[in-house]
Amino acid sequence: MAEASALASGLRRGTLEFCVLAMVEFEDRYGTEIVRRLGEERTLAATEGTIYPLLSRLRRGGMLDSKWAESPSGPPRRYYSLTPSGREALSTFRTEWVSFRQTVDRLVGTGEIA
């Protein structure tokens, strides 16, 4: 079971940032909302300890912008949005992901290499 856990962790590490970018592609979202939504996906197993540092890294790297806005309930929230660089990175990932996934499915799916 440890091997499966390590495998899942490696897959998450390589794709989680693009899942975050996709979440804010069409709508600004705040950190807790992102954590909650990703936490609903069992295979992603994303926690606050993973997502908040990732959000900061993406913001520092120019992939995300953020702004503070009043909340209808409670303190102000930091909302994240996609920058043009983030949009380009997400587009590139989608293209590469499709090709990568198709290759892996072809090779692993049947166990035979044609």
C-alpha cells in the first residue's frame, strides 16, 4: 500500500498546481473555497498545508493575482484570479496532458505495446 500512496503523491505533485489554475480560470476564488473543493476529490487529498503554500508560490511566480474583498460573512477574503501567464501555462498543460494521458493509457491500459 505504501507504493500506491507514493505513486498517488507523485501524480498529485505534478498536477495539483494546474488543478488550482483551472479552478480560477473563469471565476475568482478564495483560498478556503479552493481547499474545500480540492478536498472533495479523494485522489487529490489536498489540505490547507498543501494549498496555501501552493497559492503563494503561484502568485509569486506570476501565475495568479490576488485581491482582498469584503466577505458577506466574516473577515475579508483573498480572492485569486488567473494571470495571462497562468492562462498560458494552463493551456500548455492541457495540450501536453492530453498527449501524455493518451500515451500512458495506450501503454498501460492493455499492457501491450503495439
